[in-house]
Amino acid sequence: MADLSSSVAELSKSFSGRLLLPKDSDWDTARRVHNGLVDKRPALIAQCLGAADITAAVRLAREHSLEIAVRGGGHNVSGRATVDGGLMIDLSALKYVHADPKARTARAGGGTLWGHFNRETQAHGLATTGGVVSTTGVAGLTLGGGIGWLMPKFGMALDNLLGVEIVLADGHIVRADDDENPDLFWAVRGGGGNFGVVSSLEFRLHEVGPLVTGGIVAWPAKRARETLRLFRDFAERATDEVMLVAALMTAPDGATKVSAIAAGYFGPSAIAERVVKPIKVFDQPVVDTLGPIPYEQLNASLDASFPRGARNYWKSHFCEQLTDEAIETIIDCHRKCPSPMAMVSIEHFHGAATRVKTAKTAFALRGRGFNVLALSQWSSPAGDAAGLGWARETDAALKPSAGRVNTSTTSTRTTPALPPSPRRMDRMSSGYSRSRPGTTRTTYSTAT
Ligand SMILES: Cc1cc2nc3c(=O)[nH]c(=O)nc-3n(C[C@H](O)[C@H](O)[C@H](O)COP(=O)(O)OP(=O)(O)OC[C@H]3O[C@@H](n4cnc5c(N)ncnc54)[C@H](O)[C@@H]3O)c2cc1C
């Protein structure tokens, strides 16, 4: 067998994108992902421009028994987008969005980011559920679930997926949707990137905005108990038009600890002010941005809080109830938080996302409740021990309040603790992911 460098030289004659070896000057930049704590060194990075490039890269990996990692937006906190000594299939150049306003659908390339997707679909007053940070990848977020502002009204991102084009482990390019390869379509919706490399995704769109009501209201941290109780009570009465997230965090001055509620309202504008009034009038705020805002802007408003290259270590628990005891634990954990960049955030799950039958997709987390995340984030290696320690301590403290573990690794995607149909998932794993060169891992075996 030819050595890797010779195979790369041969392939580069027909490859549309770029092939980067460690000796190439761009390799060091290309191997980095969002989380600065991730420092893996792939043997080869294949920056693919389309499905044919992906096929060629997958076949080369088979030939050289290289483990494959797929990079969409590179936001996965546990660093699944890259791999030591293997092949990183980097889709960051495979970015495009074609919106069809008549059919109310949009097709996006496997490396597209949500900011780009929202911009193209909002040009027609349309949108689908996507991430709340505009630099997150469409593919990774959707294949793992997809929590966003529109989740209570239209379901998770994966509930709006109509089909994918996917390159399988043997290099074949197939379509998966409700009619073609329906088992594979079931598995990719929640099973992440374990079944192949998704070169494009097609979504259902809905009328949204462009002007909606959203933003954040923050009060001094001494009001945290009352803030979280207000959040819980408001959440219990919330209609499908309302999405709520609470956070105990530090204000942009880097010193003032605050308790905050971020809200989005996606119903008739005539009653928007009345709907969000309980949050607006609760107490004298230190920050209040809650009001009319373009949907696209709402989805970029948190970007600055998550800078690329910061060091991240995240944990989460799903609590069916936000009890008074859980609230006290969360407040206590936040008091001990070592970095102004870190926060505890609580996402409320209700509405359309919770009405989808669990067996319909490979994503199991369909109950109403509260996803409590310890988002440990800091800027320099000197903060590693404190940053890791705080996330682990918060995780342990929250365990008694949690019904079941949502994300048991540093991963941020909402991988369910148990697949909804383990036998079906096993069948799919042996048919697809187990044949991936050099790897037998599945989402489930790494996350539980
Ligand atoms: C700042 C920040 C904000 C976030 N906000 C949200 C949020 O609002 N809602 C939410 O649900 N999650 C959110 N997440 C979590 C995020 O959805 C997951 O980390 C997701 O995996 C990121 O997708 P990506 O394409 O950017 O990731 P990557 O790291 O590129 O990929 C993650 C995994 O997905 C798979 N993958 C990616 N692209 C493809 C592809 N084209 N084909 C096959 N497999 C692929 C790969 O297996 C890869 O290992 C956030 C994460 C961060 C860091």
C-alpha cells in the first residue's frame, strides 16, 4: 500500500477542495475547533467542497485505516469534530443555503452555520428552529437534536428536517428521508454523525418575523432566588409561542453577578408586550433588552458571550421539576463560579418539541422540564483546574435534582441517556457506523 503522503499527492490531482498534512502551513489553523481546550492533531485534514470530495476522502481513510471525524461548525465542546492521528473531514468550505419560499423549504450545505441559514431564509420572512448562537453548525446541531428559540412552536431542529444527502462508510452517496432509506433517516435524527457524512440537509420553513419580540432582562444576583421562581412559574404557564431561558451569569463589566431571563415571543405582535410584561415589571433591572428585535439579530445576540478559542467544559442535567431545592443548589453553585465567562443556564422544554412521539426519531428527550447547564468557560490554561473543577462540582451537586442525565460528557449536544429504541439503534449501528473505518463508536456508547 502507498504511504499516506503519496496517496494524498495522487488524490489532490482530482480533489476540488484542499488536502492538508501536518507539514502544510494552514494545517495548524485548520485543526483548531471552537473549544480552545481541544488540541487534537489529525494525520490529514480534507477540506471538502462537495459529496464527491467526501466520498474520495472516506475511501482514502478506509485504505489507510484512519479514524474519521467530521467537522461541521466545529462547536462540539468535547471536540468530536477532530481526531488524533486520523482524518478530519472538514466541511467548513461546504457552506450554502438555497431557500425556496414557494415550497417553504431550504437546503443547506453540511458546513453551513446558523447565521448564514437565518440570513437567507429571513430574506423571505421564513425560518426554522436553529441554535441561539449564530456561529454554531447547522449539521452538528440538527443531527444531535437542536434547541432554539422556535423549539416550543415548531419542534427541535431535527423535527423540521425533511431529508439529508449522506456519504456512507463505503463512500456511496445516498438520500435519506421518509420514503428513501427511512431507517437511516430515523437514525440520523438524534444519532449524530455516526452513520455517515451529511453533505446537505433539507428543512421545512415557517413564517417568522422578521420582527419578533425577544431579549434578556437581568437583575442583581441577590435577586436570584426570586428570578428563578418567576422563571419557573412563567414557564409553567407558557404557550407554544414563548421560549424561555434563565441564566446566573456575570454582566459584561466582568464583575457584577446577575440573574437573568432571556425570552422570545413568536405570536401576534399586538399582544407581545402583554405576554412578556411579568418579566419586564418584576424589579428594577440592570439590563433590559427585551422588546421588538429582528429574528436574525436575536439569534446573534449571545455570540459575544461565547468567543472562539475560549476554553470550555460543559455539563448538564435534565430536571423534570425546578424545585426550590434545585434553585438553592444552582444559586450556591453560581456563587462558587471561578470565571466571569462561566454561567449556569436553564432551558425550558415544552410545546411542540415535547409532543413528538419518542419512537419517531432517535432523539429520546421529549419530556417537559428544565435542561440545567453548567457552562464552564475561561480564557487561559492557568484557569484549567478551576474551570474543570467547577463544572464537575456543579454536575455532582445537581445530580440529586435531575430525573435523568442529559449530557454526561463534555459534549453539549442533547444526546439522550437512553436511545428510544435500543434494538433499532443497534441494528442501524452495525449496518452503518460499525463499518466506518477504524472506529466502532456510536453516539450512545460514548455518551452514557
Ligand atoms: C457556543 C455554543 C452554542 C451552542 N448553542 C446551541 C443551541 O442553541 N442549541 C443546541 O441545540 N446546541 C447548541 N450548542 C451545541 C451544539 O449544537 C453542538 O455542539 C453541535 O454538535 C455543534 O454542531 P457543529 O456542526 O458546530 O459541531 P461540530 O463540532 O463540527 O460537529 C459535532 C459532531 O456533529 C457531527 N457532524 C457535524 N457536521 C456533520 C456532518 N455534516 N455530517 C455528519 N456529522 C456531522 C460530527 O460527528 C461531529 O462529531 C452550542 C454549542 C456551542 C459551543
